[in-house]
Amino acid sequence: MLTHHVLFWLKADTSEEKRQEFRAGLETLKGIETIKAAYIGIPAPIERPVVDTTYSFSLMIVFDDLAGHDTYQVHPIHQTFLENFRVLFDKVIIYDSQ
């Protein structure tokens, strides 16, 4: 199993409409056949020193293996998402684990 966890920080001036479009764009990624599970969220209202709530959206994807991840990276749905929404990112951090 491989998990791909992406944290997105959208630009400060991103409108609520664009944020909703971004979330809908994240939802399209679930159509990639190598994804076994996908979870999309926003920061939970938890205030503790060790919890980072500065990001805009979280995307957690589970794959069976590295090959599934590699297919996802070049998949047309993923490429379209990047083309359409990359301009909204201020920062992105990715954590992959197996």
C-alpha cells in the first residue's frame, strides 16, 4: 500500500467560488482507476501546538502500490486538474508513505 497525502495552500485572494471549483476538481481525481480510496478535507477546528491548520485543502489518496501512484501521476484526469488549478496554488506539500 502507498499513501499520497497532498496539502494545498491556495492564494489568499482565492474567492469562495474558486475554492468550490477547486474542491470539485479534487473530486474528479477519484475517477482515476488506480486509486483505491481518496479523502478530501479542510482543516479541522483543532487548536493544539502540534496541529497545522494553515493549509486550504487536504487530499489523501491510497494506492495498492507504487505502480498505481505512477499511473496516477501521468493520468489525463490528474494532468487536467493540474492545468486547470495550478494557478490557484500558493504552496503544495506532498507526503508519500508505504
